[in-house]
Amino acid sequence: MASSEKASPDRPSVEKLEDANFVSAEDEAHLTRRILFKQDTRILPVLSLLFLCSFLDRTNVGNARILGLERDLHITNLQYNQGLAVFYATYIFSELPSNLLLKHLTPKIWLPLLTTLWGVVTMCLGFVHSFASFFAVRAILGLTEGGLLPGMVLYLSGMYTRGEIALRIGVFYTAASLSGAFGGLLARGLSAIGPSGGLEGWRWIFIIEGLITVLAGVLSYLLLPTSLATATFLTEEEREFALLRLQGKTSMTGKDERFNPVIEREERFKWSEVQRGVFNVQVWLTATAYFAILSGLYSFGLFLPTIINDLKITSNANETQLWSVIPYAVATPVTVCVAFLSDRLKLRGIIMLFTLPVAIIGYAVIANVSSPHVRFGMTCLMAIGMYSSVPPVLVWNSNNSAGHYKRATTSALQLAIANCGGFVATFVYPSKDGPLYHKGHTVILALLVYAWFGVLANVFWCRKINKDKSDGKYAQFQNSGDDRDPMFKMVL
């Protein structure tokens, strides 16, 4: 490999890095830190902003609801729930096709385009005047927003090694928990605009947050690289070494660390790879576990303002918005710490076996006690347990899938199944069950208990595959370049 820069004493050339006899681990560590710093400071802030916008634009309807959306649109509680349900239906429908398109359209174009489109659609929600228009716009919002998260997971899987991706996803996923905090504060401020220009306060929430999303989409187009091979913020030497790292060709990465990015860039679409993803046992175990977690997260995000309001610990809707900040703010640092630990130990499911019980305890208590302050305290445990479980489960299938189209399928399919939790969230918390919501909390509690056992089953399944590879049962796939290769070890 040729380097465009002359190697300096503190920066060894890539040629030397390819030969362990000429480079020390300290030299590799120095170059690795420099590359990761550049990637983290150029990619993660942009993805965090996009994900923040996505959660704002899907959950701001909960803030708008307590500020008069149902009253002004003359819709019933059932119709409101139907508007939420159609969003999740179209959101789920769009995830797999979007991921299969990502390679052809490139992440630099596709992710910003999706963001800009759903920002415009969110602004349109500020101008609806009937159930029919509310229902239609929510459906379109789901179609435009559904491809973002699976696309970001697939994108990051081509930027970092398997032992680095959970922390990075943890960082941008905290944007989701921060969106709950930021969203409450922003909704509090925006609602104060109305009535202005003939528009109620809740309408300004959609209009301004949609405009912010459009601007975020334009900014992401200007900043996101298509891949490490074309990242202009890296020198030629850094790009070459970054690709070597992804292939596990440096002394700091194991031979089973990743896939060959060169082969994946040249990979052509095959339905057999899609089938390999669809009929993967790991996908169904992790997807159903993630479904349980998202059932809790979506209900938590959509109905927390209503729950706090019904607890009678606040005097008005605006104060409720401020109280809703606390559980999200508490969950944010814990999520990052768990993601860091998950990467450091290179464990996914085993980590979740310890985080899920935190949420299980929270739901078990809140479903069976009546003290408002105790129940509010439990919302913090619920947020911590659920949000901190997301980075490990979100990257688990991506870690254990090699071959671009198989990984695209498993990432999208897992999220498509998991996002069905939105339907659960929509219908298990009817207003008539407030303020205790015993039925809803009990349903989520049961799902989280299932998630724990589903994760445990997948840990044993991945362990079995690794044992079979060690025993020579996958010998026919030697040098296949995908996850069936005996050298590709499953992450537990």
C-alpha cells in the first residue's frame, strides 16, 4: 500500500503496520486512537442529532395530546390510538426495503433524504384539522422515518469493529433518552408560542420540531462520509489502516473480528442472503426480546406525561413536561456506561441478563403500589433498565452477521419485529386505566420477563455455534467471507 504522506517517527507507515516485525503495539494504538477520535467526532454527533430528531418527531404527539390535540381535532381516545398504530404499521413496513436500498443509494444520500422528508411531514402535523388528516400524515411519517435506525446500525457496522460498535450506538441512542428530556423542555417552550398566528400551542410543537429536523437532514448530507474508504477527514494512510482494522489484519484485532469490507463493497444482491437473514434463529430470539423492551420504551415515552399528570404531583401540564425530564436524564449516563462495558468485555446478551432485571423490578413495583412518589421513582428504574439494554441488543445481530445483505436483512428484520411493540404501547394504556395503569404495567412486566429468557436462550445458541465451529462442523465454509466461516466467532 502506498501512503500519501511521509511517515514520521511518531506515525509509522501503513506498510510497516502490515508487518508486525516493524511496528509495536504502541504504534498501532496511537494510530487507532487518532482514527477513532476523528470518526467519533465527525460521525457520532451527526447520527445523534438525527436520532434525537426521530424520537422527538415520533413522541411529540404525547406532549401535544396533553396540550389539547384531541380536543381541537375533535377526536376520541380510540382515534388517537389509531393514529399512533398506523404510524407503527408503516414504520415497520419501510424498514427492510430501506436497508436493502441503502447500499445502492449510499448512506450519505439516503439517511439525510429520509430525515428531510420526515421533517417536512412532521411540520404538516401542525396543520391537520380532522382525524382523517391526522391519520394520513401519521401514516406518511412512519414511511419516511422507518429506515433511519436500521440504516444507522448498518452504516456504523461498516465503520467500527465488533468490539467498538455498542459504545457508539449507546452514545447516539442516549439521544433517544435525551429527547425525552429535551422534548419535554422544548414542548414547554414551544407551547407558550400559541395561540399565535391563529395556531394553538401544540401545533407549534410539530411545526418548529419539524423545521429543526429538516435543517438536521441538510447538515447530515454535508458532514456524513459514505464509508471509511472515502472519508475525507482521514488521511490516505489512516483510511488504509482503518480498513485493515475492519478486516482484523492488525495485531490489535483478532482474525475473527470482522468481515472483509472490500468483498462486501463488491457483493451483489442475492435473495439467498436475504433468506439466510430471515431464517436465522438469532434474529428471532433477539427481535422478540427487543420487541418486549420497545413495548415498554414506546409506552413509556408516549404516556409518561399523562402518567405524571394523573399522579397529581404537578399542578399543570407545563409542570408535567418538566417532571418528565427526570427519568430520561437519569437513564442517559447509565446507558453510556453499560454500552462501554459491553464493548470492553465483548459481551451483549450476558450484559442484558443484568440490566433487564432493573426494569423488571421497576414495573413490578409500579404496577402494585399506589404511592405517587414511589411510583415516580420506579419510572427512573424502568428507564435505566430498558434504555441500557438497547445498545447490546441492537448491535448483537449486526455483530454476528457477515455479508452485507444478510446483515442488512437481520438488522432491519430485528427492528421491524421489535417495533411492533408500538402497537402494544398504543393499546395497553387506555386513559380509563389511569392513574394506576395496573393492566398496562403488568403486560409490559410479563414481556420483559420473557425478554430475559429470550436473551438467555440466544446466549446458549451462540455458544453452541461457536462450539460447533471449533469441532469442525463448519469446515466447508472456510474462507467463505461471511459469518459461516469457522474463524468468525459469535459474540455472546
